[in-house]
Amino acid sequence: MPEIVEIPLELTRFQLSPAVQARLQSLLDLQDEGYTLSQAEQQEAEGLVELVEFLSLLQLRSTRITQ
């Protein structure tokens, strides 16, 4: 039987701040332009992408449950 995890509704509405979104976009743009990111920049970008994906998944599941 799958475990059920309750997620606070406030968390499903959480979004990155405009400054964090801009930082992620800046890192991705640099990468797209052929700039080699430092290891710290790569880790930062990967962490932010994972966070965005996680938040998107939470929001999608929340939408499905409430419908």
C-alpha cells in the first residue's frame, strides 16, 4: 500500500522569488552561450532546477487532487 504524505496547501503555492528566478535564468543563459560554469555555479543551477521541478510536481499533484 503506498504511503500518503500530506502537503500543506501553502507549500503547493510556493514560487521562487524573482531574484532567484533571474539567477537561474542567468546561469542557464551563460551555459547556452557556451560559457563553462564553475563547479559551484553548476551545482547552484542544478539545485535550482531540481527545486523548480519539485515545486512543479507538487503543484500538478495538488491540482489533480483538488479537481
